[in-house]
Amino acid sequence: MNDGTDVPQTPLDETDRILLDALLKDGRASHRELAERTGVSLATVNRRLHKLEDDGTIRGYTALIDAERVGWGLTAIVGMRIDKGHLRTVQEDIAKDPRVFGVYDVTGEWDGVILARLRDRKDLDDLAKTTLSHAHVQRTNTMVVLKTVLDEAVVRLP
């Protein structure tokens, strides 16, 4: 889990932002294509992208897949109340479940929130009875997403 404290924050300059924006639009673009599209030299593209990878700003490259088309028909958002002193352990255990794609510490009524993709109601029932029945989870509140208005797996640049 990346809580933002383990990686030194390097401020992004305009060149970094231009390159990251171009990658967000086409993550399959070659360094040469990125140089042509952004007006940045190929050597600069190579150097900057390696720096952004090394410092953890770019964590990897992946395909964006439509969850429903590959069998994940339900999305659930689960608030969890967790026993004091067990937050990290519970969250790390829950994060191991392949249906879970987000685990967060949050403020407010809940100690943690998870996001999960599930095949169907039976799968949701299994998640609730196995992963969410952790010994140190006091209670949960599960919300099932009825309609997805926006689902972007990428970070938008400010």
C-alpha cells in the first residue's frame, strides 16, 4: 500500500505534466511518438520518464479494461469499523482478496473503506461472509453501485 509517506515527493514541472498528460491519452505511445506529440526532445522524454518511474510517480503501465465485459457485474463500496490497533492488519488482509481493488483509511464514521468488483450477488455474499467477517471488523456498511456515471482508473492531472 502506498500511503504517500514512503516516496519522496518530487514537484512536477511543466515538461513532466505535458509528458504525463500525453501518456494518459495514449499509454501505448513510444518515446519517439511522445516526443513528436509534445515537442519535447527524445532524449528529454527518455530521461524524464525514467525519472518519473524511478521516483514512483509512474507506477506502471496497464490496459484499462471494462470490468463488466470481463465478468465483474457488481461494484461494492464497503465502510468498515475496525478495532483500535488493528486497522493496518485488517486492511492488509482484505487487500489480498482479488475482488478488492481499493483499500483506504478515511475520516468520518468509518475507519476504512474498500472498493470491490464482484461477479454477482452470490460473490458479494461470499465477500461479506469471508473477507469482511475478519475478527477485528466490528461492523460494515455495504453499498452496491447501481449505475456508474464516471469510472476512470487513471489520475487526472490538476
